[in-house]
Amino acid sequence: MSISKILVANRGEIASRVIRTCREMGIATVAVHSDDDAFAPYVADADESVHLPGSRSADTYLRADLVVEAARRTGADAVHPGYGFLSENAGFAEACQAAGITFIGPTPDAIRSMGDKLRSKELMGAAGVPILRSVRLDDATVDRATAEDVAGIGYPVLVKASAGGGGRGMRVVLAPEHLQEAVDSARREAASAFSDDTVFVEKYVVDPRHVEVQVMADEHDNVVALFERECSIQRRHQKVLEEAPSPVVDEDLRRRLCDAAVEAARAVTYRGAGTVEFVLAPDGSFAFLEMNTRLQVEHPVTELVTGLDLVRLQIEVAAGRPLPSEALAPRLHGHAIEARLYAEDVAAGYLPTSGTLTRLDWPADPGLRIDAGVVGGSHVPPHYDPMLAKVVMWAPTRDEAVSRLASALRRTRIAGLTTNRDLLVQVLEHDAFRRAEFSTSFLDDCDVESLPSLVAPEDAAGHLAAAAVVLDHVDRAGVAVQQSIPTGWRNNRSAPASRVFDHRGEQVAVQHVLAEDRTLTVRVGDGPELRGRVWDLASDSVDLDLDGVRRRYGVDAAHGRVAVSSPRGSVTVTAVERFPDESRVAPPGALTAAMPGTVVAVHAKVDDEVVAGAPLVVLEAMKMEHSVLAPESGRVAEIVVGAGEQVEAGALLARIEPAESDV
């Protein structure tokens, strides 16, 4: 069978990734896109595209009927589902088959068997693969019998979406009294992400590592394991850094893991690419977690250490061809590590961010691979996963791969959105990570806020000085007369120009004097006076010498936020308005939306008495839930939103009147 045109039933970087291999194979491609993705890079990459009206996933990318109709309308003879969305939906695979369209993935039966996480555990147990104890939750309410069954597993436990993946719909429960709340929250998130709110509970292993094995199988009874990946650096049960091979897996453990993964695939007569995930306990024992019946986000690290194109293999298997000899006898070469660049505010509890990415410039380093779904100028909507790109580095050794990836991320120029880039560098440069001494609780144990700043205080002063100089230059370029006169110039030459920035929650004044001969005198906050020279000055950069050290700083300003990058790292500050608009200041006791999103629950009503920290409103954005908490104890004076409403960032949700003091 030949495949001549493939519709990619996905979006973002994975859509571009699949399209790239199709182009290399001479296969035409079709993209589908929502309203928000009309001008996304992957749409331009494809030969054709079909509009799916709407923005929400449930109205667009999760509509199997619309996707199949798009394939039929464009004459696509195959569909590649990517990951997430419909990739593990057996009904979608069947709908493709019914329409005479090849589904590039496993059979519907295999998807269904592994999609039911409890059923998959039974199959794995029968196949001799180690498993964890679990309990299915068939009802929304946890009754007494179910609570007793869960208690029999032993706390802590993990509530998990049966149809899920990618860390969605997962909640750790430490004590019985928190079980119902975790079940409710996991169900809501699972319904939103997968259109299926079925959840179950399994034993939660304390301080485990997450190790997974990539498998590939064809219709000719070939099943092969393409070695393991280490995926233990996670937040909210979603992976942040992945690498291959695992730094703690020796040859004996690798053989046992790969054998178990092959048996898991054979147990369901698997076909195509899949990943068998294991939990690796501190004592070296391992147990089956689940099998993802699709391509994984982290597949690039396997490609880089094996030299195999997994998407090409998927397409060839779907066309009925056997796996090639290089896949049947894979070899490990070097080390690869992947960092997921997310649009999120780490300091605010990994809160997703959305808006316009005004700049995104990658360094051109050897061994660096970028799988990105955005470019500079891209709009990042609030409706989908917040991952912007996968930044992947290959090197002969792990130490070199880690160092080179950290360096590349430091030199990546990003502006317009808050991202987790600094966190990625901090983890890569952390001593425990370098020694491979970590578990899935690494980010919780090390306390993100206690990590050292990516930019040292003395370097931050140079970044703020650069911001002030460039912003003044931009201001002068925008005036109608006397552009040569510096901003803030006055007859009293002893008075320098002054700007105030909010840096990490503190207001820092930057005072500087730039003379006609380009010599510069600057003071940042309470620091010492610095002297230097401006060698070159543009609207988005400055070549600045401060106290004998010369560096070029990139300065990107938009909507009051200023991102400053240099070889020493990046600093993002907010320009403090000289005359702020008081109408934009929230009233005392106000609860506002920190991000655009959908209200999924309201836990209070007017006149309720609440305590500080009580969750009042739950928002969902980018497939994640965020609880908005009461800022203080008092009475609920106003509730202005209801479940199902869309809100913008900064919108008023509710207002609390503080409790009267007893003093």
C-alpha cells in the first residue's frame, strides 16, 4: 500500500515535525486549524489546510467527525494524529478506517486495551510485567466501599485519568479526607483534555524515577525496543526535561526494561510507535505505569541517539512495510537531552501565560535541534497546551549535552511572554541534576524559589542599565523635535535621566547620564556608580562597556515588559509608569484573573464567610486548572462570574470585604 497524502490531526510543533518528514518522503500534507491557529507556522508548512471553526479543543481538534471530513474533502489517504487530542482515541481510529483512510498508529483494539488503564494493568500482569495496585472509580462520589478499597492500597495514592496522558488529570492524595476533592478536580481536567472523565486510583511510589521505553512494531511480527528515556524532571506530573539514555540504567536493567516493554507490546498485538512507561523505585525495582499508544513528545531524544526517524518508521509501518534492519538492530550513540519551553510563570506556581511572542531567536549551535510551534510574532492562545518548543541537544557524553543545552538556552532571546526558560537552565546547572541524583519530586524538593537567580546581581545591574539606555533612545526617536537631546535632559546637568523598573517584585531606580561622546555614567538602585561607554545603540540592542567589560545586550519592550538578554543570561522587568492609571488598580479584597481562561467552578456565594487562602473560583487555561484564593478572611461581597464564562487576564472575579478586627 502506498500513502500519497497525509492529514495531520494536530497543531503546533508536532504538526510541523510530522510535515517535515512527509516532505522528505515526497508525501503531500494537509493541516487542520482552529480560529486561533489560522496563521500558525505549521499551517504555512502544510501543502493545504482546513479550517475548524472555533477555538476550544472540544469544538475543533477533538471533533473526530470534522477531522475525518477534512481528510475526505482534501483527498488525504492517511491521518497522522501526533500526540494528545485524538491520538489515543479508538473511536477516531475506527472512524478513519470506516472512511477508507489509513490511521497512522496502532489498531483500535490496541488503543482501547491500553487506553483503559485498569484493563491494561490486567493485561500486563497476565503477560508477566510488574504492575502497581489500583482501584477503578466508577462513580463521581467516593462511597464508603470505594474509600476502603483505596485505603487498602495504602496512602499516598495517585488519582489518574483513565483516558489521559501528558500529566493531565492526575492528583496526588496524601490522606483519605482529600480523596473526594482530588477525584472531582481530576475528573474536570480529564473531561476538558480528553472528553472522558473516567479516573482511577493507584499506589503512589515515593521518590521514584520515571523511565520509559520506546517500542516499534510492524505487521510482520517484528517488535523492537529502542532503548529507554529518563523523564523524572516533572512539574504537575508533566515532563519538563527528558534524556536518553537514562543516567542510572545499566546494561542489565536496560535489558530487563526493554524485555518487559516488548512483552507489553506483544500482549496487545501492537503496531507502530508506542511508549511503555515504568516507575523505577529507589531500590531498583520497576513497575508498569501505562502504555502510550502514540508518538511521545520526547521522541527526538531517541531519534538523536539511535539515528532513526520515528515518524518515517510510523508511516512505513502504516503502509504495511516491515521495519528496516537499522531499526531491528538499534544502537545507542552519545547522549541527548530535551527541554520543554513552556509559556508559563514559574514563580506564580507554573501559571500558564498567553499573548504575543514578540521575539524568539535561537542560537545556531552544533548538535542543537529545535522543534518549535511558534516564531517571533506568533500569538499564543489560552486554549491549548502551553508548550512553545522543544529544545534538544546531542553530544558524545551526558555532561557535554547538559552543558551545551544550558548554554544554548541562556543565549536564546525570548520576549513578549513569561516562560520557564530560566528554570530549565537552573535545573540543568543544578549539582544534583549533574550528578543524576533526582526523582520525580525534584522540583518540589529543591524549592523553585530557592534556586539561585540565573543572572548574578552584578550582571543584573548591567541588564537594567542597558534597558534604561535603549528605552531612552527609543523615546527620543519618537519625538518630533530635538531628537539629539537625551530623554530627561535639563539645564541642570547634574540631574541624570531616571527610570524605575519592577525587578523580581522590587522597584529599582536606574539613573544615568549619556554624554555626547557616548561615555556613560549609571547607578542602579543603591549600587555603586558605574562608568562606561556605549559603542553602538539601536532600538532593540546596545553594545555597552561597563567598568571595562563590554557586552551586547538585546532589549525587547512590549506592553510595559522589558526583556534584556546577554551572554550572561536574561532579565525581564516591568517598566513602572510615572503616572499610573488609577482606574486599572483593583479594589481592596479583589480577586482577579491572572490569565485569560474559562471559569470551571465557583465555590462561594455572596455573603459567605471565608478564610484567607480558601479557593473561591477555579479557572482553566491551557488545559490546566488554577484555583483563585481569597486574599484575606472576610465576607464575600461580590461574585461577578459563573461557571462556563470566559474571562480575560485582570478581569474581576469576586471581591472580599475583610473581617472586622477584634482590636
